[in-house]
Amino acid sequence: MAVRMTKRWRPLTLEEAKRLSGNLGVYQLADDKGDILYIGAATALSRYGLRGEVMAKAESPPDGATQFRVEVNTAYRTRHGELLAAYVHDNGRLPAANTDVDPARLGRLSPG
């Protein structure tokens, strides 16, 4: 598996979010250009898994978010941290809407 998520982008609409499964996993939200604005996870505490998490974001999206992609993964906490660390490696900061994450708690990656 690649360190960075490579799934296709889908429109961030309630209708599209309703098509998702209730699985656990991770997701990314981006603007029209594909710039990532938020990296989130559907955890064991998430109501309706990825479907519920993305539906909530579709109803109240972070500024500029117009698309999303998901990855079903039962190791969602590890994968979430990995995606955040890869983003920080590439950009020197967290995604703009990830105000819920303490950057000091992230590991360091040196992806190729």
C-alpha cells in the first residue's frame, strides 16, 4: 500500500456520501484543485462508519471542500496518523481544517 492515498476523488455531496459503506477507515476532503483540506477517520465510535462521517462533512463542509475520497481500513488510527505525517512531510504543516490534531503527537515519515 502506498503511503499517500491514491483513490479517486468524488463530489462532496450528501447523495454521494450516502452511497458509502458503514465500514471503518480514513477519508480526505479537498478543494476543486485536489488540495487536501482535511484528513479524518471513521472510528469504532463513528455512527454509520465512513458513510456517517462523510455525510456530516457534506452537510457542513470545511471552507472550500468540494470533494472526498475514502479508504476502508480496520487499522484506521495508524493509517490516519500515517496520512497526516505524510501530509506534514510534503507541506510542512497540517491540512488547514485539521485543527483537531496535535502535530506534536504525530510521528515522522520520510516517504520516497
